Amino acid sequence: MRFEMTIINLKRQIITDNDGNPVGIILPLDEYDRIKKLLNSQNREDEEEDKLQLIKNAANDPLFLADLEETMSVYQQVDTEWWEPKE
């Protein structure tokens, strides 16, 4: 029994949803390798922006602020032992 290998030359394949809207793309590896660094750096920038926005939002979050106040009061005694008082 002899098997033949079919060679397919694929440049790009666009993946669509049921309505025909593009939702993804299949790229050849060499093309993907050229844009991989860009994709990784973009993801990191987006994550940093998301983290900064969460920090900004925390200042207005009553549950976060209540937790912060509780934590500060629990450690108040230790803080007075280890930190010099403000002048």
C-alpha cells in the first residue's frame, strides 16, 4: 500500500463566523514569525494599560477602600514601631 502526500500551498486563510464576518486568520509560519514580536509587544502594552486603569478605578471603589482602611488599621501598631513619625 502506497500513500501519497498532498502538498498544499497556502498563503493565508481567513476564518469567518456564520454571518461571514472575519474572526481570524491562518498564516504560514514564516509570515507569523515576522509579526510575532509585534503581537507580543502589543499584548504587553494592552495589559499595562488595563492594569493602570484598574488601579485608577480602585481609588473610587468603596470595597477596595474599605479593605485598605481595615488593613491599615490592623498594621497601625506595627507601623508605629518600625516607621519614624512624620514631623
